[in-house]
Amino acid sequence: MKGIKMMTATLMKIHTAKGDIEIQLYPQDAPKTVENFATLASEGYYNGLTFHRVEPGFVIQGGDPNGNGTGGHSIFGDTFEDELNPNTQSYKDGYKEGVVAMANRGPNTNGSQFFIMLADTPLPHAYTIFGKVVRGLDVVHKIAVGDKMISVTIEK
């Protein structure tokens, strides 16, 4: 799958030793972000990477090939721009438990790192939301620093 097919991907699974995390993707809200994530996943980019950051009651974060929050890139080169549209439902809903968003180093610095919210948190709208956990939230809460993503697959 490339291009338009990746932009319309709607479901992905993160397979871990603690169980599977199923995520509904939001291609209508963040098409470029979904394309980036789905393409990287289909190429096996995330396979074997760790969750390098766990903040209890806040977030888990992964997607860095360096395993420490300093690495990663996008399919568009180094980084790509935010997709923060105040007219989308995901933007209006904000950073609730189970929300999946891009981690960044400031405006328009999205690469491959992402985070999953462990609780409803009033963050500023600075992180592109591109999905939500629909199954396996209990697994998300069990993730510890160093736990691996065995594989990340696009289901449809």
C-alpha cells in the first residue's frame, strides 16, 4: 500500500508481549499524519522499537529508533507539518485517555514518534491527533519503559 491507500488506512494494531493495542486511525482529520504512520508501519519501521517514555497517569511514547526520544524521521524527509484543524472532532475532543498523537520538538517537527494518552489531560493543541485506542487500553496501561512493539500492522 502506498500513497492514497495509506492516507485512507483506518485501523492498525501494535503487537506487544503484553497484548495487542488496536487503534482507529483518523485519515479524515490528519491525512498526512496517517499516511506517514501507516507507510512506516507497512515498511516494518516500528517493528522491534521500544516504548522509551512512560509517564504514569499521562502518556506512553514510542517510535524512536534510537530508543531515547532523540531520533526518527518521516516518509516526507526529516519532519513534516502539524495537522491541527480546529474544525475536526478529534481537535475539539482534545487529549483524552486512549488518544494517539504525534510527539514533536515544536511546531511542524513531526517524524515517527507518537504517544498514547493514559488519562484525559488538558494539553495545548500542539500535537497532531491521528487516532484513538479502540481495543487494548488495558494493555496500554501495562506498558513499561523498554517494552517492545513486536510489530505494527495496518489492518484496513
